[in-house]
Amino acid sequence: MGDEAGMDEDIFDVQTPVVIVISDARGKTATGVVEAAADQFSEDSVTIKSIANVRSLDTVVKYLDENLEEGIPVAVFHTIVDRNLRRDIRRELDKRGVPSIDLLGPAITVLSSLTGEEPKLVAGRRVDSEVQEI
């Protein structure tokens, strides 16, 4: 029975993974994607935290320094428009061994190739795009 008690204690020591959403605007796009993905798992399987209006790497570094806890799994999903800031954040996360997903950069690249236009690269920019439902 001693082993079973030890196993029960280990179950309660499991920390809920944290997903950090980083955005240079409100963070609604990335948060929506993370919530949709989290809906595919049991309730409260991850904790979602959001950092909005990020304009510098220093903001991200300070948040990570103050909030990453040893032993708690963490990943970052981000929607950063500025190429340099996106690159710098990705490098910082890689340096720390934090897995991350760039939700906006690849989409901007594909649309730029498709349209032949350079993106505006303005954080939080919105236009009225018509979505044709089929």
C-alpha cells in the first residue's frame, strides 16, 4: 500500500501546463485559436495567460523572468506583426527551450505571395473583409 500512497501523491503534484498568448494588439486572435485547441482536451487541462500590446522584447523577457516556474510545462502562441520583434521573441523562446507557435507570420507570408503585395505590418489593423460562406 505504501507504493499506492506514493502514486496518489504524485498525481496531486502534477502542475497544469500554461499556454502564454503574446500579441502586439489585443490578443483576441491568438486566444481564440488557443481556446479552440484547448476545447479538444479535458476542462482545465491548460491555463491560458495573455500578454497584449507587446511592443518590445523587453516586455516578453520581463514577463518570462517573473512568471516561468520550474516544473510547470509552458508553451507560447503568438501573433506579432513586426518581423523583427517576431524573430527576437522566437529566438528568446528557443533560448529558453519554450515551444512556440507563430500564428500570424506564416499567414502573412502566404497572403503576400498570393497577392504580390507587401503587407502593411500594422499591429491591430482591421479591414472589412467579406467572407463568402458556402
